[in-house]
Amino acid sequence: QGKFMESGGGLVQPGGSLTLSCAAPRRIPSTNVVGWYREFPGRAREPVAHIGGEGDDWYHYVDSVKGRFTISRDFDKNVVTLEMNNVNPEDAGVYSCNCLPPLDDYWGWGTLVTVSA
């Protein structure tokens, strides 16, 4: 596994919930900050939520998702999870994982989140 691998996307109704999962490449040190970005046609890719490395109690969320999204990290399984609650149409897009700042060679395919009633 040489790239981040995302899963869990799908169709969700406004106000609904979805949980995304990301398997990080083994070569990414556990001390790296990792997290989620999203991209929507016509908009630049933006960082959504990031979490600090092992032993570092640090989180960052873009203002639009604060209080609704929660990021977590399992260092044993090398997995980063994004719990999305009270989803709204502006949350739609392709969600990808990477470090912060991102490493160009490690982008995966992402996972698509569609928000529709």
C-alpha cells in the first residue's frame, strides 16, 4: 500500500450521518498530522479535519464542520476516521486523506459523498 485508501462514502440525506475511513500508508510516520480534504467541481480542494500525531492532542476543523464532524485516529490499525453528522448539501464532494501539508505522491482515489433528499 503506497497511497492513502479511503472508503465509506455514499448517498446521505440532509441532516443524516456518514462515517468515512482512511487507511494510511505504513510509511507515513505516526507522528505526522493526517486528515481529510474535500473537493467539489468548481471549488478548490480544502482541508476539512486533521488530527495530530501519536501523543499529540491536536485537532483542526474547518469552520463549516465544527460541531458536526469528528475526526479520530487508530494508531494500531493506522486508520483515520471521519464521523459526519447533520450533513448538509455543502458537505458533498470527494473526500481524500493526506498529511498536513499534503504529500503529492500519496493521494488516493478518494471517496464520494453525495448529499440529496
